[in-house]
Amino acid sequence: MHSERAGMPLRLLAWGGLAFLHAPILLIVVYAFNTEDAAFSFPPRGFTLKWLGIALGRADVLEAVKLSLQVAALATLIALVLGSLASLALYRRTFFGKSAISLLLILPIALPGIVTGLALLSAFKALGIAPGLVTIVIGHATFCVVIVYNNVVGRLRRTAHSQIEASLDLGADGWQTFRYIMLPNLGSALLAGGMLAFALSFDEIIVTTFTAGHERTLPIWLLNQLSRPRDVPVTNVVALLVMLATMLPILGAWYLTRDGDSVAGSDK
Amino acid sequence: MNLALEHRTGGTAPGPRRRLANLLYRRPGLYLALLLLPPLAWFGAVYLGSLANLLWQGLYTFDDFSMAVTPELTLANLVALFNAANLDIILRTLAMAVAVSIASALLAFPIAWYMARYTRGRMKAFFYIAVMLPMWASYIVKAYSWTLLLAKGGVLQWFLAHLGLEPALLWLLGLPWLGGSTLSTSHLGRFLVFVYIWLPFMILPIQAALERLPPSLLQASADLGATPRQTFVHVVLPLAVPGIAAGSIFTFSLTLGDFIVPQLVGPPGYFIGSMVYAQQGAIGNLPMAAAFTLVPIVLIAAYLAIVKRLGAFDAL
Amino acid sequence: MTEAVQFTGVSRLFGNTRAVDNVSLSIPDGEFFSMLGPSGSGKTTCLRLIAGFEQPSAGSIRLHGEEAAGVPPYLRDVNTVFQDYALFPHMNVQDNVAYGLKVKGVAAAERRTRAREALQMVALGEFGERRPAQLSGGQRQRVALARALVNRPRVLLLDEPLGALDLKLREQMQSELKKLQRQLGITFVFVTHDQTEALSMSDRVAVFNHGRIEQVASPRELYLKPQTAFVAEFVGTSNVLRGELAQRLCGQPRAFSIRPEHIRFAQGEAASDEVQVSAFVHDVQFQGSATRIELRLDNGQPLTVSQANDHRQGQAPAWQPGQRITARWPRAAMTYLHDAQVLP
């Protein structure tokens, strides 16, 4: 059906667009291994792994990495539980208020991060909860639920309902059916949703600036670094690591859901 | 029936798990309620509670002199949104959001069109990943990368200098609406960063909309005597509108609420997001910050109402 | 002997739609019972009510004498062969078949033996290690059958199980299913929209229309003595004549049906036990073993006639469109219908 080839201008625009999307990312890779410690010089002078070692030896970097990993792990865990429950409840049954509930799940990523962030901040203040790990996790889990929900609900809708009925019919109760039939089917969708949620949480900055108090996740550490020009080489290395930490789960999630589901978190 | 089963399982009485399973079968409403309880409790208490609290706080009084917030209800914060200075902020943000959405749509369309119509199999997967990876790659790192690109003596300037295009750049920077002293402190620079960061959010919905367009439709149009340009204007574009509208939801609302990019790149002057951030942080006027969050909420609600009529929600 | 399945005044509503409307029926143990009807007639919902996937909105269902309300599918002595087979894609054929035994706590060794036996019964003994995706449609259908039968249910439900197969395979499976049912002696409840299938396999057939049962009867009786116009026209081909025309032909104000193969063309006077009409030939279709002639009566009423072809004589049929012709049939071949008097 696609017999004809694209014209030259269209091909230029399409491939040029891809180049535009990737050039800044490649730049981060290049700068991470630049020998020079001066700020923004181009072209790079030489290749070194020196900064990688220095960055990984810095206590503040390691602290931020540790916090970000903790936050992302906890937020993903909560999102997996809440997102799966919500998708099991909503994927098939129709009942009063169903669309309101699905809207509610999407709201935290549909509204600007400043709204969610400020709302949580003022609620924490009103309740006298000190900002820290817990408050960051609460914020992240709230907007990660919909990512898991989208992935799981997509898979549930694609799984023939007759399989569940067949299992019940053959003598398995609800628990056995979940364990032997639904879980194996959902496994990769849960994993993909979890990876996307992890990546989203690991990278989030806008809500986090409101809920973190004095704690510094990796993105906040990076943001603070931008006003410290003398530290540029370390910043570059950390930027590369953050980039990889968000991109690799995406590749994994794509791989897990490639036949059939579009990556259901693509509406980040 | 139960007798039959007990016979088969050796006559043991059902365990508590089985009894619960039986109960949930008989009471599907209870089953649904148990599933929904945890997520609804979380979203109701944590999220809706916070939002309601926030909007309520927008009605509190902030004393400029003592810098203290008192729970006396007032509409002063909402009225203050229509100050000349605040209107300026709102219009600046709005103009940027609209400009970024338009530019993203223009840039995204050829990529989406090429993906939908001229790639398949492994090539389609390659394009898909090539768009998705930059979309998901760390937001803050992408913004950081652009500070490196745009900096004085940075990559972009180096390329422009080697191509002999520096006069063109100076001319662009001299323009009143785009300009600034350098690329990284100009509206143009900020615009570029926004377009870059949100572009993938525009490509994928358009691609999805075009993907649904059957090739036979194009052949039919050509068969009926339409030139490629006529086919494009009368067949392709109308069918792509829902995709463009869906993509613009992202580009519009994400630009509207952003406060990191305006802080890193571009001329001084608040955006809505940076105003909210400054009000609650440096100034400590939480009621004003709360009132200001109403602006993006209202603008986005209005925008959603518009694009809904263009079929954006079917293309999401 | 108790009935295997007994419906008393069962209704199932979906919103305002009555998918099943006040259905009463009973299926004795060991019967091959078919539910026949067009899509949306309620036959599949009835099957799902027996399996326990749906709950009746009103009425009572008894399975082997016990009230089924509130009994989950996994506690019913009933197994189902699904229309899409519903094989578990992440398990091989062996594990699919053994699944019901596994969840009921049957020991692994016995599971294996019984699953193998079940697979041999459907001639798939060699396929245990395959995945469902590696099987043909007919093979999947057999696996679904083995998976249900391995549990030794007292009632087997089959939801259009042959619908996805091609004609040859379907006919072969029809006779195999029938044989299997006789061998095992368990009750089969078979849902289909294909009247030939229902007639050729069943002991009794229930014809469904708009959520109600139109008639329950043996295949023979259903064909020869349809009680309603719907049954007459849905089971086989039939001519339903009503109103003034019916009155004139048989002297009674009742609708009746006459099968196309009971109509003859003839010259001369009709016998006293025959009815005859004059008509135009509208269309002639050669169908191999028979020729189908579409007639139009003078009032425009269509009448379909089927004449067996005698190929040994090698003659082309003599009927031509436009030709005037006299058709007649024995009074005894007419079936009076219950519901059609009010219709014009």
C-alpha cells in the first residue's frame, strides 16, 4: 500500500526533525567525556573518564542518587498497587461515576505540576507534616498511578474475558484465577507500567520542588548545579547518568509491550 | 452442588479464602467497592483534599506589612490577578504557549506524516523509539543541554560562526518580540527550548491520527482527480485535526505551567509558573500563589473545551 | 430422574433490554439439547446463566435439582466449551487440559494421566507440548473440548463451538460430538445459530427469538410441525401464508406454512385433499440436487418451490420466467401456525 517513496523535502523534514530531537541528547553524551573543565566551550578537546570517577565519588551526588532511587522505588510500588486495583475495578464494569473516577486518576498529570505541587505543599503545611522523603513519595505516587493504570487497563482490555470465565468454569475461584490466569497475562504490563512510573518519578522536578523541603533529589541537585558554573564537568556526567536512568526503562517498557499495546504511558 | 464439590475435594470444609471468593461472587458490588477503596481513598484524601484546601487558601488574607497569612476570607487575591503586572505575566505565558503549540504542530506534521505513511515494520519501530526516547529522557537534562547549546560561545554560536551566519543571528536578536542580548537570554531561545521539549508530545498523537487514515482514501481522492495538494488540504488535514488538537493539549498546558525553562533561558520577567513559585517561596504569600494557580486551571479548562469540539479526546 | 437443567420463569435484563424473557425449560439428564436462534435471541445468555457467568434477574434455575442461585461457576458441575475456545495462551496444551484438575487439588501424577487420556479421546495425544497458538482452529476446538471433559462434568455447555471452522471440518466435528455425547452419556447443551447443525445433532431443540422460546421439540417435529411462523421460516425454508389468501386456500382464518419440497406442479383437476393455486414463475435457480423456483401469486405473494432434479434424464428444467403455472400441495403437508392470525 505504501508503494510510492516520500519526496525529498518530506524526507529531509522527517529526518531533520529526528536529528533536532537527538542533537541535544548527543551533546550531553559528548560533554560528559570532555577533558575540559571550562563551561561551554565547543568543540570538545579530548576524551576522558576522569569526571565520571569524580562525580561518583561526590557525597552530595551519591546522596541525591540514593534519595531519588528511594523515592522512585516507593512511588512505583504504591502506584503499582493503586493503579492495578483501579484498573481491575474499571476495565470492564460500567457503573455510576466511572468516568469521574478515570478523570480523577488523570488529573494529577493533566493539571500543571505547579498546581499539584502547591496543593500538596499547602496541605502538608496545614497538617503540620514536615517535608521530606514521605512527602516527595506521596506527590510522585499520585501522578504515577495513572501510568500503571493505563498499561494494566490496556492489557486487561486486550485479554479475552472468556479466559477468566473459562478459569472459573474449570473450577478455579477468584484467587486462583488471578494467580494462574490474570497475573501471567498482566506480568509484562505491570513491569512496563512500573518502569515507566519509575522513570517518571526519577525525573520529576516541578512537583518535587514544592514537596521536597530541603531534601535534594537528583533533578533538584542538577537544577541547583546550573547556578554553579565551576562544577560543570560533574554536572555533565550526572546529567548523562540521569538521562540514561530515564531512557533505559522506557526502552524496556517498549520492548515488553511492543506487540499490541502502544506504550500506554506515552501520554506523560 | 456444594456437595458435589466437597465430594471432589475430599469433603474438607472451604477455607477462609474460598469463603471470601464465594462471598465476592455473590456480592459483585462489594468486590468492586473493595477494589476501588484504596485508590479512591488515596485520591480523595491526598489529592482532592489538597486541591480543595489550595483553592480555599486562595481566599485567605495576606498582610503585606507583617508578611503573615490570616484566615480571613477575601476576594482581594482574585481581584489582584487582573493587575496590569499580573495580566502581563498571564499574557506573556499564554502567548508563548500558543506560539509553542503552533510551531510544534508545524514541525511535528512532516515527521508524523512520514512515520505514518512511508515507514513500516522495523523502520516504523525505529521512528517510534526515536521519538519516544527524547520525549521520556530527563526533562531537566534536556533543559540543561539547551543552556549549553545556547550559551554565549556555546555550540549553536560555534556552528553559526563557522557557517558565516552570525549577522543573521544578530539581526534576529535585534527584533523586538524575539530578541534579547544573547540567544540564551532571548524570547527566541526560550521558545526554541519549549518547542524542543514538547515536540514529541505533538508528533505521536498526529502520527496516531494519520495512521488511522486508510491509504485507499488517498487513492480514492487521487482517482477522483484531486492533485496531491488538494488531497492534502481536503482529505489529510481535516482527518489530522483531532491528532493535532490532542497534541496541542500537551504543548499548551505543559508550557503554561512550566517554571523551570523560563528560569533557565530567556529574558527576565515572570511566567505564571515562576510567579506561583516565587509567591509561595521567596515572598511567602501562599494565598496569592494559590489564587494564581487558578489561572492555568481556568485557561486549560477553556482550552480543553475548545479542542474537545475538534475531536481531540478521540485521538488521545 | 431429576432434570439436569431446569429453568422456571427465568428472565435476564441488561438495562432495559430483556435478553432472556420468562423462559421455562427442562433438559433431562443425558440429552443432547440445542438452543437455536439468531444472534441476540437470548440463547447464549441462557447458556451463561447455566454456567453461572450471569445471574437471572427473575426466576429460578435448578441444576440436578439444586437451586443454582449464588453458586459460583467454580462450584457448578458444569463445564463450557467457549466460542473463541478461550485457551490459556501462556500454557501448553497439556497444562490447559490439566488446569481444572490442578485448581481442584488433584495430584500431579493423576493430572497428567487424565489430561493425556482426554487428549487421546480427541485424537490430540501427540500435541501436549504445543502452545495453543501453534494449533489449527480445529485442533484448538478439540483442546477446548478435552479441557472441559477432563473434569467429568455432568453437563457440558457448548457455545457455538463449530462456528469458526470451515464447512468440511464442521460436518466432521458434528458427527464426532454426537458420538462423544452418546459414549459419555452426559448432558450436552449446544448453542448454535445454524439450523442444520441443530437438526442433525440434537435430541431436542429449543428455538429462541427475542429472548423467548418459540418452540421446543425434536428436530423432526420442529421441521414438520413448526408452531410459529418464526420457527417455520428459521428452521429450513418455508412459505408462510396468511390472511385472506390463507382463508381462501384452506377455508380457515389461520396462517399456515408449507415446505417448498411439498409443492408440486400439475395439470388437471386437484384431488379433494389437495390445495392448488395459480402463479407466475418469477425466477429459477439451479442448485445441484434440486431446482428452486420462485413463484408470484396473483396478489404478489411469493411462493418458493423446490423440485428434485432427475439428472439421469439429462433434461434442462422446463420452467421459464413469466410462465403461468399451477402449483398444488396436499392438505396434510400444511402446518397451521399459532401466532400469525393477527398479521395481515
